[in-house]
Amino acid sequence: MATNPYLSVIIPCYNSEAFIEKCLECLKKQTSKDFEIIFVDDGSEDKTAEILNNFDYGNKKIIKTEHVGPAEARNIAVKQAKGEYIWFVDSDDLFEPDAVEKIICSLKESNADVLRFSYRVNKNSSIKSIEPPFRPGIYEGKSLKEMQRYAVGYADAAPFFLWIHVYRRELIKDVPLLSLWEYLSESNFFNQRVYPRIKKLQVIDDVLYQYNIRPGSASFVHRPILDKTMNLYRALKEDLMSIGIYEEYKDMVAFSIVDTLMLGLCIPHRGAFVTEYSYCSSIEVAHKRIQDIMNTDEFDELIKEASKQYGSPLIKKAHEILLERNEKELFEFLKNINK
């Protein structure tokens, strides 16, 4: 048993009895034991607690909470973690038997603030390996700055899943995850605040993790897009201002937020199609919510700054319409692309 573990593996669990056994098997098979496991039973109402209690691993801790959601469950665990590094794992996913060993060996060699690795996706029993978006290596200085700006601007993309990263505990101990109940996303946007704080990033191309897409998981909880996106903008702006780097990143922050608002405005891109209209009683109600956000100085600031970083032609066209505040044209545009 590692009394002073190099790595803390944090696993939030909520009604996980149907799938957590496979995750526990992955933990049992690890070729390195230099890690502690912190389970957070997030108010489960099934046999999750019993399964966790019966799991035989010397250096484990089980934290019992009311149902606070996976973000706050992870925040609670971080405060009790003892490892030099932290790896967030989902209870319904799998990982390779040598995952911990490769993570530890890589970090001991590089002393990086954050390590990221490759993964595969299991969707409807079809497994596909995902090509890493960045080449393996050590990123510092100018090369790191490019990745940091990309992370801030595109944090909702798959390359910024929480569990393909391992974080130095000191780096993230004061950067809490944001609850999806209030801020749209708990994990990817965590990296919008973490990446600008990194001094050294290591990328390896080893496929260590299997992401199992499971309908009904926290990632697929329905939530209003627009208000929570604006909440996220305010939180992100405040955070980056607190460490004196907001001006450096504000164009990418704005692009990310407007890009996410496009989802809420019913504009499909990057394979996503999640809309504010799903949560409103009528199209008219959705239009009113959009208008309320558009008619603010805050939105003016976002749109003008985001226009410096156009994405696809579809996004560029939407930006132009929004800049002109032409609500009639916007709603006609939304109607046409969703036929």
C-alpha cells in the first residue's frame, strides 16, 4: 500500500451498480500500486455503496455525500487527495492495466504540470480509437501558448475531456469544477481555466482509456443552454482576471462563448445539435430568451471580440447577423438551417 501515493484516482459514483464492477476490475489489474483511490458516493440509492465497501484495495477512501453532482463530488475529493497528481475517472469507463504505470513513469520523467494521453470511444458496442489532436512531446513557451489559446477557444471539443488529463494537484486545488446544473459543462470548461495556468504540458500517444457513451449519464443531462453559457462567461472572465491574464485570452474566451451560444440558437456545427428550443414551451418563448440576451452590453462585448476568431462559414454568417442585431434575419436563418 502506498502511504504517500504519487497519484490520486478520483471516481464519483451515482447509482453505478450496473457498470462500476468493470471499472473496479480495471483498478485491480493495475501493474503499479502507487496510487490511492477516492470514491465519492454521490447520494446513490442503489447498491453502489455496498459494492464500494466490498472492493478490496488497501489505499482507498469512500466519501459519502448527498446528491451534489459529479463536479462538486470531484471538488470534495480533491480537498482530501494526497497524491502529487490527480486523475479523474468516470465510474462507467475502462482503462488499460498499465495506465497508472505509464502515467507515473511519464510524469516522473517530465515533471509536467499536466499529462494528456489518447483514448478510444465505445458507442453502441462499436469501439473506435481517437487520433490525438496534438503530437506527442513536451510543450513549453511558444508551443504551449498556442495550445493554451486553442484550449480556451475550443474547450467544448472532445480533446479536452477531463479524464484524458492527469493534473498536478497544486495546479488545480484552487480551480473548482463548475456544476453543470449552473454552468452548462463541468469538465471541458474546467480546462479553459487550467490550461492558461500550465507551465509545462506533456502529450503521449498511448491509448490508455475507453470512454463508454451511455445515454442518461451526466454528460447527457438536458439543460438550458443560453443562461448557463452566460454564467460560464462571467465565471471564466472573473477567474482569468483574478490571475491577470484575461486581456491575453479575451478574444478566445468570447469566441468560445459565442460558439456555444450558437448551439443554443439552434445552429448545428462540429457534429452537435443541442438547442434552447428543447427547453421552452414554444418557439416564441425561445425567441424572447434569445432577444433578452442579445439586448445587453455584455452580449455586444462578446460578439465584437468573437468576430476576431471566425470559425466555420456558418458561424461567420451568424456572427454577422448578430452584429447587425437583425432579429428577424436571425430567426429566418435559424428556420432555414433547421428545415
